[in-house]
Amino acid sequence: MTEARSVSEADLHAYVDGFLHEADRARVERFLADNPDAAQTVADWQEQNEEFRLAFAGYEMSRPSDMKLLAGGLVRDTPRPRRHLALAAATVMVFALGAIGGHYGPKMFETPEIRLAYTEILPREARNAFLVYAGEVRHPVEVFANEEAHLATWLGKRLSIADLKVPNLQMLGFKLIGGRLLPVGGKPGAMFMYEDQTGQRVTVLVGRNRDNRTTGFRFASASKVETFYWIDGELGYAVTGEISRDMLQKIAEECYRQFPS
């Protein structure tokens, strides 16, 4: 009974993620042997982790330079310096913990199963949207740039964001094509599409998860498609394109400055 009481839910998550030392791991395994319900829960978590790993097998792991790149960019002078410093600190923490496949460890979140699921869903949805729509010639978006005010109002209403703004990326050489409504994690999401003078396109995805209260930053890469995504309170954002990480970061920083907090 004493050992059973000593195994907490946090211990179980740490066991699943491989964060326990040998002695603690043995203690948890003895607990699981005597508690079939808990053992089944752990098995379900392990299966979920494996599904995530397989789904993102094509994504490369975070590069060592990413921590410096992201933290350095987010602490530049902006209209919201205090918020940038807080998010930069969160960025450093995420990379310092050695994130693997988007899993940052249970102690980063109050309810890991919710946070981890959304951090996996967001880059996947962003990449899929880019691959589906960026190559479209006649119908890449539902509402074109000549109706930008309507686009912002319409998508803002669907996402329950009263002051949703369509990011202006012209200073970076990308002109708005338009946007569309699309699902993100089974809920209404928004996608904005941009194009430069060479015809290179990037997309900006916005999703909402009311259960989400965590902010994190990460790059994901599959083939030539790069995605930079972050979660700010209830809102998740992702910038995707077949462009360099340096340019992707600049676009993401500009979007971050313009989106509502």
C-alpha cells in the first residue's frame, strides 16, 4: 500500500517518456504489476507515443542552432517587449529539455495528454494545408486579398477572435493572396496564403484549442517543407513554406508581432 501511494500520475508519465532512473522505474513497474487499470493506461500512452513517432518519422529533430536562433529573434525590440521576453524564456526552456518528436516532458504541462496532442496536430495540419493549397492555381483560397477586411472578420468570428488581423508581410517581400477556413484539430481554423515576386508561397495557419494554456516554440521539417509553430494561450500558429529557416523565422516573428495576444 505504501508503494502504491508513492506512485503518482506524474511518475507514470515520466515512466512512459523514459525519464525515470532505474530504481524509480523498477518501483513503477512493481506498481503496474499490481494495478491492471494503471497498466492499461500506461500501455495506451505508450501506444499513442509510438503513433506520434511514426507519424513524424520524416521530421528531423531540432537542430542545436535552433535555440539560439529562436531566442535571439524573439528578444528583439518589439511593441510587446515584456511578452517577448517571457516567450523567449519559454523557447529556451523547451530546447534545453531536449525535445524529441515534439514531446517536451510531463512537467512542462498541467495535462500532458492535451498539450502533447495539440503540439503534434498543429505542424501536421499546417504542412498538409500547405501541400494541398499552395500548388493551386485557380482556387488556392476562398476569399482573395481584395476582400481582406471581410476575410479577417469572417475568420475571426469562426475562431472567436474579435480582433483577428491578417498579417502584412509586404516588408518581407510576400504579398497576401487571401485565406480560407479549414479544420485544425477538428475545430475551425484559419489559413492565410502569401506569395513573393518569384511565385514562392507561404501559409500562415491559426488554430484554437480552449483547453490549451501552454506556449512553446519549435521548427519541424519534412522533405523541403519547413514549419515554425508556437502556441500562445488558446491559440496555435504555424508558418509553413519551402523556404529557408532564416526567412521562415523572419515571417514568424512578423506574424507574432501582428497577431493578437
